[in-house]
Amino acid sequence: MSKTRTLNISVRTAGSAVVVDLEGKIDLGNSTALRSTLFDLLAGPKRVALNMTQVRYIDSSGIATLIEALKKARDSQKDFVLFGVPETVHAVLKLTNLLGVFRIADSEEHALDS
């Protein structure tokens, strides 16, 4: 019996930035949709902030998606920041030695500060 892992992605504007609210699990089944959304958004505003407060799980394909988005942001001279990273995601980032790679803020307010 397999559980469907869903990821809800919603996008909103916050000043000159875009906030991507994520809810659910980021895995092989939905990381492609997240990648597509992030790449489309990185063509626009100077800053993209990912609200991860409602992310319950992330696998290696989700981590790869975040790394690809970070690389595209850097190549485009855009800011890419994560905030509200839950302990489960924090643990994966720590295990993969990526905590220092991503800009991680503790709140939306801090993520949107210049």
C-alpha cells in the first residue's frame, strides 16, 4: 500500500520579492513541478523566498531541486532564500553538509530583508 505524497505550491508577491509557500512532502513524484515553478519565478523578481514551514519531508530529488534553483539564482544574480525550515528538512540539509550552502532565515520578515 503506497501513500500519495503531495506538495501544494502557492506563490504570492511580497514587495519586490516572491514568496513560494510549500505544504506537504517534496519527493521524486513532485520535485519536477517544484523545479519548473522555481525556474519560472527566477526569471522575474530579484528575490525568491521559499516558505518551508509546512514541509514535512524532503528526499534527495527535492534536495537536488533546491540546489538547481540555487545555482540558477546565482547565475542570474538573484537572491534565493529558505525560511521556516522544519527540523526534518534541517536534519537532511545538515546530513548532506548543505546548511552553509543555502541562505536560511528564521522568518519571512528576515528572508525578505535586504
